[in-house]
Amino acid sequence: MPPAPVIVNQLGALVGARLVAHPVRPVVVDQPPGMPPWQLPSEADVLVTSPCGWRQAPASAPPGWPHGLTWIQTTSVGIDFYPRWMARGVTLSCGRGIAAGPIAEYVLAAILGFEKRLGAVAARAPAEWRQSVLGTLDGRTIGLVGYGAIGRAVARRAVAFGARVLAVRRGAWDPAEPDALPAASLEALVAAADHLVLAVPQTAETRRLVDAALLARAKPGQHLVNVARGGLVDHDALLAALDDGRLGGATLDVTEPEPLPEGHPLYRHPKVVLTPHVAWTDGGHEERIAAKILSNLTRFARGALLDDVVDPLRGY
């Protein structure tokens, strides 16, 4: 039998316990607190990691990287949090799909909140007991920029409310896709969408994708929801579109930088709901991470292809 793999665990006690109990009986080494995530023992075969700490990584790979590593499993979908050298000489797999459900629920909550305006119409005194016309999802068009695990999860939920879902994606479109239709182009999607949802990785091609030129094509009153990366949006152009009425509102779970500096106008803008990168969270996140890692560990031990391997050149 091949020797048990040595796995460096940077994801905490629950994931560590699940790894130790795996049938291949790996040797699990927990990363000491405060140690940079790129400082690994030379005997390590596998690294399971998250974006935490990697933003401070050096511009160049440490001497000897990747040492004995052959596989790195990350919890994030995109790899923009990590230095480019991290994937050099190793197989890199990502956390695609782990948070798709919670993020899709966040998106639907944002859209319903925009349409129903419960906070604005709530009566706190008899004088405020007045009729208001609320919005609806029935017949609205939801535009998805990106149609991976998150986009599909949003589409499944949106069609249950009677919404029409259009999407653009880089890859080929499945003509049998039951919940969404392909838009002719990004510009056509922006022009048609009542709610525009950003669910695409941040790469060199998508950075500042939503700029003044694109927002000028937006359907009047459009609601923008960003659950991807803050760098997809030109914040100055967004503020201008909100102020001139082109956009009806924005729900942002991500910004660039995170957090925004003190006094940034997005904090106080009346048309903006800003949350601190929490859309992915729910009580089952760690268990789903562990399940994905264990499934890939089984494949790794058998010499099989891993799920959700990242193409470093594409960035996802």
C-alpha cells in the first residue's frame, strides 16, 4: 500500500477531525496559529486552505516551493485571493458549489427586499397606516452574469417565483438547461434585466466589467446585486448611475477593498444595501467543506481525477 498522505490542515478542528477519520488514515498536521499559510513542512503532500492570510503572501514563491506538495484544495471558488505562484507545480482544486445554496438565498432575499420594501412601508403609528403598491418577481427578468453553481442555484429559486431568467457565461450553453435562457450578449442582458446579478469569477477579463459604459445600457430602475467580487464593479460609475436614476438600487456583499475606507459614500447611500461579505455563510458551511475535501481525498488516494480542478490561466 502507498504511504498515507501528509495533509496540512488550515481549516480548523472540524475539518481536521474529518480528515483523520478518512479511510486512507492521512497524517494530519494542523497549521500553528500565526504561521503564514505558505510556510509548510517539507514532508507535506496536500494542503487544505482558505483565502485567510494569503493576501499578505510575498510576490515571489518561497525558496523550494511547492516542496513536496502535489495537491492544494481551497475553500474558495475563484483564486484571485492567492498569489499566482501558489498553483505552480501542483494540482489546485477549488470549493465550487460549497456556498451556492446560501448565496442564492441571499440573492433572492435581496431581490425580494428590493421589490417588497417592507422596511419602507412598515407602519409604526396610525398615521403611517396607508396603502402602498409593492413590487413582484412574477414576470420580472433576472439577469445572471455567470452561470456556474451559484447562477444555477439562483435560477432554480427565481423561476419558482415566476421570474424569467437570462444568463451569459463564458463556456458552452446546454440547450437542455431548464431554468434559464442564454442572452445574446452581456449588453443585451444588462438592457433587459430588472435585477442584474454578478456571479462570475474575477479575472483579468472581468475586472471592472461593470463600468460607466455598461451601466449606461442598464434598464432604467435596475437593481444590481454583487455576490462575486468587488473588483467587478467600478464603484464611481455605480454611484453615478445610482445618483442619476439609471439604477434603482444596489445590494453589495463584496467591495474593493474590503472593508471600504471610513466615510466611503456606499456606506450611507440611500439606494445601497451593503453587507460585509456574508452571503456564503450558514450553519452548514464547514460540513459541506469537509464533505468536498473528503470526496476529493478519496479520488486523490485512488489516483483518480479530482473534482473542480482550477485552470490557473483562466483563474477558475
